[in-house]
Amino acid sequence: MIDLHYSATPNGQKIAIMLEEIEAPFRVIPYDIFNGDQLTAKFGRINPNHKLPAIVDHAPNGTDDTCENSDQPVTVFESGAILQYLAEKSGKFLPASGAERASVLSWLTWQVAGLGPMGGQASHFLRYAPSGQEYAVKRYTSEMTRLLNVLEKRLTQSRYVGGDEYSIADIAIWPGRASAFVLGAEKTTNEWPAMHAWFERIRERPAVARAMGRADLAAPEKYLRRNQKLDQQQWSNMFGEANHRAVKGD
């Protein structure tokens, strides 16, 4: 059994999709990030960075019934590392070697180092920051547009992001492509047709449909609103002093 420490953000959804794709039994442990559930010392022992998602694999060498080392679980945090761990454990969605593997890992890294953080910054300034942030909004939405143009160009050349086969690169990118809150779904369809076709192709995969349809993985409405007004404690939990205290162990 794998414990998925989870919040219904694109990063969390990546891992839920991967677990469904490899048909691994998993238990969802939900966190309310506005409430600061991720800031506890207990969770800090799983992820010292106090961010979600993270997994604890209680059967790293096999199934729960056959694992010889079931008393020594493996903990993995950071979504890209989790995807690679699960791909290597299952033997799925990551080529074993050569140019194909290098391509998948390159695009996976592109997502976790570029597209994901830029989308996160754009989301922050559009959804949480006080008014008067025009420079930041323009900076991050412009960079998101550039990166999505990179993705569109890639998908005119290749059926999937990493190559001819569906991979963890696609799984990493797909949930956050719902950056419709940044740029609008109509623009995605009209100006990025290859990306739209790719998005729909993956949306129709049974494992993706299962993950996105599970009640225990659904995003609360408050995660989806634009121009959210956080109270002082919520702001501290998400972006402020409570966040810093958790990392320092205060």
C-alpha cells in the first residue's frame, strides 16, 4: 500500500493519475493547505519542505503480501521524483535507457523547473496577491505563454511530449495545463490546437478519468476561485510566518 499525502493541486493530481495508471493500491491522506495541515512536525518528517504531495511506500520491494521489507517504508517527496520512483518501480511510462529516456526526463525536468513554477507564480498573483501587482501578473503570464508555445511546438512534432509513447512527462504536464485560469480555455483551443488535441487524448485515458472522477481526489471549490481573499492565518499558513516556522521547527 502507498500513502498519498495529498492536496488537490496539479502537483497532487499528477501523482494520483500515475498511481491509477500503474494500478497501485493507494490510500489518500488529504491536507487542507489553507488550514496549515502540511505544517505539522509529523508531516515534516515525511517532507522537510512541508509541501505536497509526498508518498510513503509501505511495500517498496513488492506487494503488501510479499514484501520482505514491509517494515522499512520508502518516503519520496517532490512530484518529479515521485513520478520517476513510481515509473522505475512499475517499469511503466519511462524508457529504460537511451535517447527515449533522456527525452522523457528532459521534459519532466522542464515541467518541474519551468512550466510548473511559472504557472504557480502566475496563479499566486492572479488569485491571492493584493491589487496593484500589474508588473508581476504581466511577467508571469507572459512567461507562461512563452512556455506553452514551447509545448505547442513540441506537440506539433511528437504525439506525446517525451516522444511517440505516453510517459511521465505527459502525466507531469497534463494537470497544470488547466492553466485556463491564467490564459483561458478558448485561447488554448484556437491558438494551441496541438496542445488541445493532446490534452483531450490524455483526458480520455481510463486511468486519468478514474483519478479525476474520484471523490477523495476532488478539488474543494475554494482551491478553484480567482481573486481569493485569505484571512491572516490562511495567508500565514500558505505564504507567511507559519510557513517559515514549520521549516525551522519552531
